[in-house]
Amino acid sequence: MRPHVDHSAPRKAFHEAIEGGLLHVLTIRALSGKGKSRLIGSFRQDSRDRAIPVALLDFKALRGRDIFALLALLRSSLQRLNFSNYDAALARYVSSSSPSVTLENIHMFASSLGDITAGDMQRRRALIQSLTDDIVKDIETHCSAANIVVMLIDTFEQADEDTKSWISGQLIPIVCDVTGLVLVVAGQQTPQIDPAHWGEVYRHFDLPEGLEWLDWLQYANEIGALEAMPEEVLRKYHAHYKGDPKFMCQVCDPLGYGAV
């Protein structure tokens, strides 16, 4: 894995969150290529290293999935938890009959259900709210300051408007009230959250467009690129690309220890 340089503030905040602090909802905004997806990847790995249950919804890969499929993915990603409320709600829904509801492309896996389409939009919204409440309630039974669960959302801007509204209006407000459930949302856009309302629970970060010279120097040194490139040449690249982290990797990685 590439070494981390800069981005120390969001990394410190995430570690504070998974160590049971009051802070447990983070949003991270940055332009493409500035390191947010790598940061999310590091959060996922940190969670796994600590045996913390972690789920990732990355809309670069999940674009077009409906909310029911996303709930099913959360359930399967965190399958070692007990989802009795969520599974019971799904069972009731599947066994119920209603002329206004259709099921399309049903997929059952470990009592999870994806790709549900309800023709009645009011019923659909009520069902989404109910299933969201139930899945978070199940996660909450596991959570405490000592037992953390992590949910990561990446490339938020590529989600459809219905999903964005679900994340902003339903998921986040519930999560903000659950101690031990850590949520990180990253993207070129991020949900609107009122920091005054959520107090110490929530924090937002904007990643810089360019890294400092010492960050480039640290990165090149840690991956071994300076053994093949003089420091003064690296400094010229830094100035030319205005510290852009994407170009830092493009310049240094072919010369590092992992290069083929």
C-alpha cells in the first residue's frame, strides 16, 4: 500500500472516531485525483486490521443500484452481525400481497433482498424508511464506545438523486444518534449537514488541491523513488504540477520499490 502523506486531519479524526470518541460522522470533499478514494481505502484497511466490521458503498461501481440493493449490500457486508429486525421486516414484506407492489429481479442471500421496486411511491418511501430504521437498529445493538461498526461511502456525487436524498435525509440523521457507528461520506460533492445541529458528532474536511513540497519529498523517500531521481528534479516536478497528489504518484511510483 502507498504511504500516507498529508491528509493528517481526516486520518486523525477517523482514528478518533473508531477509538470510541464523540465524533463519528465525517464528510470528505475533494476534486478528482486528490486522494479521497485512497483515504477511504485506508480507512477500510484500518478497520479490518482492528477486526472492526466495515461496509463500503462506492458509487463508482454501484451507480444505478437502487436503495433496496444498497441495504442488502450493507447487510451482506456486515453479515457477522445479527440482523433480526431487518430480516423480519423483509420476510413480512415478501409474504405480504399488495396490488400496488411488484418485485423485480429478487435475489435472496443470507436473508437479504435486493432490487425491490414498489409501484406506489408513497409505499416505497415508507418501506425504505422502515428498512433503514431496522438495519440501523440491528447495527446499533452491536455498537458501543468499545464495539465500533464502520460504514464508508465513496464517490457520493455519482449516486442518483433518490439515493443521495436517502443518504442525506434518512441514513445520516439516524447514524448521528448511534454511538459506535462510524460513517464516512466522500466525494466531489458531499451531503449537506448542519454542524451546529450535530455538534461534536460531525466534522467536514476539504482535501487540498496541492500538497506541500515536504509531502512530496516524504512520499518519494518512503517508496524509494529518490534512489533513482535527484531531489532537485523532484522539486521541479512539484513546482510544475503545483503539488498535485495525482502527479506526485505518477512521477514517483514508476521509480519506487514496487515498480516492475
